[in-house]
Amino acid sequence: AQRVTQPEKLLSVFKGAPVELKCNYSYSGSPELFWYVQYSRQRLQLLLRHISRESIKGFTADLNKGETSFHLKKPFAQEEDSAMYYCAQASGNTGKLIFGQGTTLQVKP
Amino acid sequence: NAGVMQNPRHLVRRRGQEARLRCSPMKGHSHVYWYRQLPEEGLKFMVYLQKENIIDESGMPKERFSAEFPKEGPSILRIQQVVRGDSAAYFCASSPPVRSSYNEQFFGPGTRLTVL
């Protein structure tokens, strides 16, 4: 079965420090991967998808098929980045998402 | 566009009662997904529906759970004879009618079900 793993439940950094939220997937083909974010008291929203190769709010994520990873990175964390981050993979031909357990990012002033 | 609406936001039920959770997708969206988030866990897929059709219910428990998305009105997730283990946050997401795995799913605020 396909699985998405986020090994860190909580990541705490100081403002201005680099951030890397880890995500590993288990799928032998070409995965369709996403990062979703949930800010305090807001709904879950798409942050970025690997197919777009885009940078959103300074975040990037590179697909590494050799390591089956899709880590989310930002060179300089901001306090407003504090949120819950979920890595997700689209499964099958229905588009249903398989989510990791989530990582809480806490950016301290 | 008001976004995906879910109601109620909070629902308290006693063991054995029925719970009905409603989801109104974004305007123009005809695909609805339901996910469940148990305490301390990530979201888990339950069911995927299009208007009047259940497309994929592979994540639904075999008993007591059902879902529908009628031609008119919201999608309904129904849990009969609730038990304490059903306590969770239930999220609905909708996406546009042209199905693509890269379609963004837009999430509702969730319904938090508490079973006493």
C-alpha cells in the first residue's frame, strides 16, 4: 500500500534559520506529490505541488526519486510560517490523497 | 465564492445515535472527497463521490458509514450507531469537474464529532 511518512511531529526553529520538513513516500512509479498547510484557525490549503516546480512563500520542494523523498525547504523561516504542514500523494486514478501524519512548524522570534 | 462549507462545525452525539455531516462543495465543483482525522493522526481518505455516484469508497468502514452526493443539495456523510472511536475531525474537499490527479482539492473547515 502507498504510504507517506513525515518523521518529525514538531520542528522548532528561530526566525531567519533554514527549514526543512521531511517527507518520504513509498511508490515505485511516478508519484504526484503535494504539500498542504494549515495555519492556525484556517482550513487546509494547497501550498505547492511537485509538477509545478514552483516556489510559494519562499518554499520549494524537490522530488528525489532515488531517495523517494519530497522534502519542503525554505532558506529563511518567518514567524508567519508557523503552521501544520502535510505532505500528500495522489493515489490511483481518482485523485484521492494519502497524507503524512503532519509536522508542526514553530518559528520562534 | 464562499468556499467549501461544512456543517455543523461541532457535533456531539451519545453512543448509539446517528451523526449526519454535510458538505457543500465550491460552486462549479462536482467532485467531493471525505477524509477523517483521528486524534494525533494525519487525514485518511474515506470516500470519493461525484453527483449521484460513489466512485471510490475504499476508505469507508464496512459497517455503519455511508455517503451520498445527490443531484441537488450537499453531500452527506452518515454514521449510524456511533461509538467512541468515531470521535474525530471529518473533512470534506471538492475539486473541479475535469478530473485530474493534479487538480487542487479545496478543503472545508471540518466537522469535529465527539461521541460521549
